[in-house]
Amino acid sequence: MMNKTKLTFAIAFLGMLITAPFLLAGDHFDAPAVSGTSSDLSSFYAFEGANTNNLVLVANLQGLLPSGVPTQIAQFDEDVLVEFNIDTTGDLIEDLVIQATKRGDSMYFFGPVVPISTGLQSEIATFATQSKVAISSGTTDAEAIVATNNGMQFFAGARDDAFFFDLNRFNAIVSGEVTGFNEVGEDTFAGTNTLSIVVELPKSMLGTGAIGINPNAPTTPIYSIWVETKRKQ
Amino acid sequence: MKKNLYILPILFSILLFVQCTEEITDNSIIPNATCTDGIQNGDETGLDCGGSNCAPCEDAIGGIDFSGTYMQEDQVGRPAVSIVYITPGLRDAYNTTIPSELTANFQQDMQANLLLHHPAYSTNILGQDATAFSTLLSKDVLWVGQSGITTFYDGTNILTGRRLQDDVMDFHLLLLYGGADVNNPLNDGTNGQPLLIRDGVSENDKPFLANFPYLASPF
């Protein structure tokens, strides 16, 4: 006789088997605890801005949103803190953070600032430079709301998912159904959206970075950057 | 004598008051009286806030509450690393392990999954054996150049950032399946080998913007 716990486990396991092919993506739907939740990160980008003195950081959440109603009702979560972590010395410990969290109709930003504490637990550094931008709800480029403060630019709202990959074919390869990709693939992420947070800031705010980090570019000063989501306890 | 009788209850009241004040301060129920006097005094860092007795000034900017402790649930450094190289049952643990401890905790799992995906893996275009490659993967942060081209891979520059247009999955596939020679890669769909080093999707379905916020408008 199967008890309730075992039954729950069996159902969960069956669910994992059925959904397993969808667990393979950029970071889309990557792990049970965050899959499909308001803290689920789908992608992270960091690149030099159109102004080459600047760096652009992009955090995408809640990936694979179909157009129309699912995107319109998707919301940033006031209990979720999105935190860009920047290690400028190469020890994989964050030296600076930029924190973003929603309140009301706006996204609030703090930093870049030395974090109150490093690691898994954070408090919002409200003593740092504060910025905010109204969350964009439109679907055209003209409706994208951009705020500027202290040499930085900010955006928050739904955008096209910039990730592209023939995920369905990859899953078929992994499961042994087919042996390889097609010369012309099909973008599984075409026509889908994410909730995006974009920050552009002068590189000078982050210091010089560390050399000798990337063996493929040993003389290039490197920032080691990653993005985290954290939930209010 | 009569005078002393009057003083005793007064002294007793003062003692009680002091005791109560300490209790209240210790339990942080009611802030110190100076926290409501409309003057920045004592060790307050702002008007009636901050310091050792009053509520932190920063907890209520413009009446908005940003206080509290936030615990990590997810993280992303390089694209697709946890998805391709971490065993599904370990991904929640991976998402809540600080980057400086990822190699110690997950490099072996990554190496095992690398060899599961590609049992014949020997080396990649970076000259890395399975141990070296999985060690690189386990330092799962995005390296971003302070100068120069910031790209995941553009045919020349390697792991100096991640632009929107970078075909990051093709680079992952090339490292995993392509062998050591970038000019004569393995698994390129010729010589009876399957096509595994590219997925046939080389760009986004919607053009990116030249300027901020760079991402294309939503569908």
C-alpha cells in the first residue's frame, strides 16, 4: 500500500519524466525549486554598450512566455531581489552588486555598491545610489520606458526572448530519437518573451578588473559577473 | 524621616522606569525617545533614524519598505552550463552554491555528464581534456572584458562577455563535440558523422536594437 508521501513522490517523478525534455535550455526551467516561478532566471548577458565606455547587464526572468495574455499578466515579484554580482579581483567573490527589486509600478535599483554581505544571503543596500524606472508594459519600442540616473540607464519590462536554439531537436538527440541537428534548425524560442531587467553603466564605476583571469585573453582586464535571484524571508 | 518616606516611592519608580526602558530597548519594541523628537541627536545617522537606538534610516525610503533578508534561489553565470552539465537532481543545489565553491562541489558531476553526452570526448579547441574543460565550466561566472570585444565567441575572441547576438549554443556544441581542430571539426555532418557542432539556428527571430535597451520589443 503506497502511503501519501510515496504517492506524492511517484506523481512528482512521473511529472519530471514527462517534462524532462523541457528542462534543457539556456537556463530556462532549469531546476525544480525555481522552475516556472517568479525567481526563475532564464538568461544573463553582459556586453560593451553602444557607448564603449559603458557596460550593459541584462537579466531575463520567466522565459518562454507566449505572446498576448501570458506576457501581459507576467509580473515581477516584490519579494524577489535580482542581484548582479561583480567580482573585480578574480576570486569569485562579489566585490560590488547592483540590486533590483519591484515596488508598485516601478523597478528600484541600488548600486553599484559593496554588498552588506557576500554569498547566499542579502540585504538591500539602501544607502547606495538609488535609481528607479517605471516598468514598461507596452509592446513597441516607442513604449519602452528608459530612466537615467548618475550616468546609468535602466529598463524593466517584457521583451522578446533573445535566446535562440533548436531545443526540441537537441532533446531528440539527447533522448536518442535522432543522431544530429539539421543544417537548418527551428528556433524553439521564436515568438516567446521574457521579463527583462537592463542596466547600462560606466565601466569606471566597476574599477579596472583583473588581468590573468581568462587564459584566452590573458592581458585583458576581466570582470567576473553573474546574476542571482533571492527571495525575501 | 517624613521626607525620606516621600523619596522612597520616587526612587522605586525611577528604578522601575530604568528597568522598563532597558527592556523596551532590548526588545526593540519602542525606539528611544530621542528617535521621535524631530532632532538629529545622539548617534543618529539621520533625523530621528539610524544609530544604535533608532530604526535604520534606510528601511523606509520615501515610505517604501526595502528591509529584510533575501535568500538565494537561482543564479546564472555562463549560459546553459547547469542545464547541460549538471545532473537534474543536483540543479537546485547548484543554484544555491556560491561561485567560489562550485568547482569543489560540482566539477566531478560536470565531467561525468560531459562524458555521458560525448563518451569519445578527448579534447576541445581550447586544448582541454575532460578534467580541464569541466573545471573551466565549473567556474560558472561570465568573464567580461573591461576593454576589447565582449563576446562569448566570435571566431576570434573567446569568453570575453556575452552579446545578445552571440550564438552561445553553437560554441557550447563546438567545445563538447568538435574536437581540437577548429578548422576541421569533428561531428560536422560530413564523413558519415552526425551534425552535432551547430544547431542550424544562428540568429534571433527578431532584430536587436542598436541602442538601449538593446533587447527587441515583446511579441
